[in-house]
Amino acid sequence: MMQAISLLNFSKPSPLFVAPFQRRHCPSIAGAAAPISHLHRNRCQSYRISVPPLSCSGTVQQQEMASDDGQDSRISRISSAIRAIPDFPKPGILFQDITTLLLDTKAFRDTIDLFVERYKDKNISVVAGIEARGFIFGPPIALAIGAKFVPMRKPHKLPGEVISEEYALEYGTDVMEMHVGAVESGERALVVDDLIATGGTLCAAIRLLERVGVQVVECACVIELPELQINLL
Amino acid sequence: MLTMMFNLSLCVFLFPCVKKKPSKQLRFPGRKSSKTPESKEMFAGENGLEGDPRLKAIKEAIRVVPHFPKPGIMFQDITTLLLDHKAFKHTVDIFVDRYRNMRIDVVAGCEARGFMFGPPIALAIGAKFVPLRKPRKLPGEVISEAYTLEYGTDCLEIHVGAVQTGERAIVIDDLVATGGTLCAAIRLLERVGAEVVECACVIGLPEIQYYFSAYSHDRPTRVLNPVSDYAAYSNACTFAGTKQAKWNAVVHAY
């Protein structure tokens, strides 16, 4: 069972109605449980997710990270710093843009701090970041908690020997790669990305890491799309 | 004389410079006699960080992958540096030490490896981080700058409104070779009114010691790690395929 944890609870309503929500199965690793934490939940009423299910089974639960008064002010500022861009990359999609968060030095700092506070005592030795926006959040977290940073990249970007994992997109498939030897069996890892939608990308990252014997402790995302309740049979 | 010996110079910082006419004698780096005296200051190991043990650790953490992305290229792979937490931290610390008191408002990172070094630096010095991306990745309104590759062209984009006029910026990338990417980055930032104070790269290829391009922009770039792989990179001297694109490495003391 894979658990998705939301770090940020974003309650800004979106005026844009794109399509009725559809729940989709989310791929996961049979028998593997990797929680996903996200900072920001977009409560857009209608958001279309149409990624076809993958063949593996499992369960993903999403939770929001516990927030107390001290965190609330940080989270609301982070939430406000993220902007939504309509019809990107194609009509009907409301894109959650974290680049505006990166322009707010305090909010960016708080984002990293919230993740670091959560993971610093969890014996994490690996932070895996997914190309390309995971490269922005992953390294600061890795540096702060004393872990190594491992980039998970699109094909043909990593120069050394790699292992690959294919995953489904809305139309077609994509491939994620990781360097052979970057991680060692038994290490505890965190996977970082800016946003979780269907979880397909994160699942591919988890599979890559687990194939080499790493234990994925949790997945951490800044933003979660609201209707992403990924519960499988 | 070509040599295959690697002598990584780390933390290359290109300083503001006066444009010099390129000399044909400087076409093939490795001839130390033709190295401009000012270019020594470009490399952190020769200016201010001589003997700093951190540079050795950083250098040793970088691996070279031959024939990537194509035969004849010795690729400087920083992913092994990212696996060495201490060396990665040293890298960031060296840049932070340099820029923390320079009133930098903006750290711009070039996709994608600049994204790994830029944000930690930005966070530490209290600057905003601005990603410079390949086309059609940034969701909002963008401006674009095309630049020339060895074969063909590429393009960098920045969000409109990310940077305010008058803000002081540095550009971060993992490696500088001919400087084409950095030039495009500088032009983008200047088009939106920023003052590019310096460019900072973890690795610098040897040509950067002699050539400092940027069309009419002579912007400082500092490199942590000059690389002495002349055989693989000698052809990188011809940036843009035109002789005008030779870089004039002129650095003056700051």
C-alpha cells in the first residue's frame, strides 16, 4: 500500500471548470507501501485526470501532513505563492506553477523546512528527485538531512550505466532512468517531486529504487491534485 | 600539445572583463604560455581558494564518462558529486561564501543541472530562484533566447515578471564549455532588466580560460573545476561555428 501525504493544504477555489473528475487506478508496487506527502492540495472542483491504469495493483492513500498553528502560517503562505495557469500544457488543464513559489524566498525556505522537519530523523540516506522540478526541491532537502541526491531522469540524459522504468502517460508511455550504483541495497529513500497527479511518475521512481533494493520510506510532493484519491482494490 | 590528463579546476567564476580580440594562438588551450594572466583569477583554485581541501574533495567526486553523449566527448558527470553529501555541501558553501555579501537578488539556474545547484545557493543567500528552461516547459508568459550549439540551435526561456528591473543576478550551471548557454542566460536576464553580476559553474572546460564570448556581453563566470581534457574539447572552441564566437578570457581583479 502506498500512502500519499500532503504537506500543503491549498484551498483556493478555481473558477475554471475543465471536466468532470474521474478517478483512476494508480499503479503501485505489489506489497510495497510508500507514503506520499504533499504540501499543497488543490481543491479545484473539477480537474480532469485521465491517465490509464497500470497493470500492477496496490493501494495508495493520501493524507495531509498534520498541521499545527505554527505550520499553518507557513502553509498558507506557500499556498498563496503557487499560481495556477489555465490551459497549459493543453486546453482543459489547470497547471499548478511552483515557479512563483521559488520567487518568494520565505515561502520557498518554509517549503524546504517543512519537509526537512519531517524527514531529518527518519534515517533517510537517499533523496531521489524527479526531473526537472524535483531537482529544485530535492537537493536542498538532501543537503539539510545529510542524504545523497539522486536524479531520476528522462531517457538519454544520464551519462553512465542506467536502469530504466517505463510508465504510462495519458497517451502513450514515458521512461524514467536512474544511474546504476547511485544507491545501495538497504538504503532508505525519499522521492521528491513538485506535484502528484495520478502518481504514475512517482510509482516509476519507486519501482526503480526498489529494483535495486532500496526501501522507499515516503514520497514528498509540494502539491497534490485534489481528486487524487488513489485507492485500488 | 594535447593531453588526456585531467586536472579539474573547480568553481569557475567569470569576472567582468574587458573585451579582447581573440588570438589564433589561443585556439588550442593547453599552451600555458598563451594563457592570459587575468584568466587565472577565473578559477577559484587559483584565486582565493588555493590549497582549499574542499576543491580536492569536489574534484575527486566528479567522474568522467567517455564518449557521452557522442564519441570523443569526455562527459563531466556531477551526479557522483551529488552522491557525496560532504562534497556537494562544500560546492554549495563555496558559492554561498562568495555571493552572500554581494547583494544578489536572483539566482538563475539553467535547466536541468543548474536546478540542482542553484536552489541551495539561493536559499542560503536569501535570493529568489529563477529557472531558465528549454522551450515550452514554463507555463506562463515567457521570453525566449535562441543560441547556437555545435550543430543547430537551442533556446532558453524565462518567465516574464520573474525578475525585476535592476535586480542583481547570478547564473548557475554545472559546467561551462563554450559559454553559449550562459550567454543566452545573460541575454535573457538583461532583456528583463537584471544586472548579471557573475556566472558560476562547478566545472569549467579549459577553453574558458582563453575565450570569453557572449557576443557583446562580457560577464563574469567563475568555475570551481577547470577541466584539462583538451583532446575532447578542443573542437568546442568554435562556438556558434563562427570566429566571432571565440571567448576572450579577460578577467580583472575584483
